[in-house]
Amino acid sequence: MIRALRTAVLAAAAFAACAASAQSWPSKPIHFVVPFGPGGANDLVARYVAEAASRELGQPIIVDNKPGAGSVLGADIVAKSAPDGYTFLAPAAGVITNAMIRKTMPYQEEDLVPVVFMAVSPSVIVVPPDSPIKDLKGLIAASKNGKGLTFSTAGTGSTPHFVGSMLKYKAGAKLEFIPYKSGSEGVVAVIGKQVDATSEGAPVVLPQIKGGKLRPIASTWSRRVAALQDVPTVEEQGFKDVVIGHWSGLFAPKGTPEEILDKMNAAVNKALKSSELRARLIPQGIDPQGGSREDFRKFLAAEKSRLGAVAKAAQMQAD
């Protein structure tokens, strides 16, 4: 009886300490872990949102880049961090697709809790500016001639790989995937005409499109890229099943108090509605999102189901 009473007292004390901590949160700097190197779309979103949300929360938000293993390294760091509201993960689709293509994972899916959907950078399918391919139907048709077309990716399971796989298995394209270490390298390969086409996030290809080094033939999100209004979506060109974007969200370690999760969700939502942040994101082809924690969970469940089928059809396995 004494032992049971002692256990109950300790549990109550721990709960009280946790509740007090949640009420005073945040009382020190917060960290956003980006599981990629600096400069990409995901990194840009995390930095812009961190700066705006820090003003709402009254504490600095520090962005830590932890690239490696297709974003698994950074995700593992956060999954094993203290659930105290001072460490969050700002990943992309890899947070749900890595488990589809890897035989083992260092953490469990439930170790990371969705907090808020931050933004989407729609993919844009691009070819060299002097390519005879003018639109998506032209790409599909050209791919069916001879040996087909080459399509650069950022490695197995990357968003460009999913785009190419959707074009193969849902639109009938004949493509040979050429993997590179990053999406930026894959884009350079198209500019240098080492490969015929690729797909990358709007912030990555937009400067090259404006500079006349790439020709956009389709965007892969549910609506046109705000900064590329003359480029039709894949669906507008008759291929409704090829929809994907470079999305960015925020996750917390399992066990983080609900009150803290709600506070961070509210702060990011308010930041995403600010005219200042939107003026920074939208011209770069980044579409602010936001919404409740439940909205984000539903989005993730739908993406997991949809992309899981693509990964299975393409027999994707980690490099």
C-alpha cells in the first residue's frame, strides 16, 4: 500500500510539474530541426515561419539543419528529444515516405506528433528551354518513342522520384530515372542537357525559369503556382492522379503536452496569415497552409495512403 501510494504521489507530482511547465511555455529559445541542408524550400519555409512565430511566442526560434539519411537523421533526433516543447521537427514528405522504402527505421511513426501544416511548394515539371516538348502530353508522347526519356531525381523516395513514378504508372510515360544527390543537382543536369526532364519545388526552379534556363510544362499541385500563373497543372492537362507537392509541416516528440502543441499551432497559424510572411513566401512559389492539428493529421493520412500505393507500384527501396 505504501509503495502504491508513493507511486501515485510521484505521478501526481510529475503531472503537476508538466502542467506548470506547459503554462509557462515558452520560457527559453525553441529549436526547429530541419532534416536537410540550408537553402532548400523546406529550409526557407522553416526559417521564415520561425522568425514570424517567434514574435508571437516571445522567444527566439533557432533553426538547426541536421541533414542525412534522406531526412531520417534529423527526424530521429527530434523523436528522441525531451517532450518539453523546445524541440520540433520541420520535415517534408520523407517523414511519412521513409518508412515505405526502408527496411528498418530508428524510431516509430508514433514517436512524432503532427502540430501544424506550414506550407506547400508545388513541384514544377521542367525541360531545357529548347526542348521540342511543350506540355505534359508532349512529354508523355515523346517518352514512348525509342528508349524513352531520362528523368533526374534526388534519390529513391524523393519528391521528384514520386513525380516520375506517377507519370510512369498513372500516365503511361516511359522514363529512366537518373538519381542525383539533391534536387538542385538534378535541375542542373536538365539545364546542362544531361537528362531530358525533372520535377522540383517551385522555389528551386523559379529563378532558372525566369532566367530562361528551363521551360516549365506543368505544376503538380491542385492549383497553379501563384508565381507561375501561366503554367497549367497536371490535372488541367488531363492527368488528375499526378498530384504532389514539397510540403513542410511541424512535428513534436511524443508526450509533448497538449497545451504546448495547441499554443505552437496557434502561433504558426497567426504567422501564416500575416501579410509580411505571405509576401515572402508566395512570390517564391511557396503556398502557405495552416489549419488545425486534426487538419494536418487528415492530410498526412491521405498522403500516406496515396503515396504508399505509388511506392509499392514502383518497388521503391532505399538507396
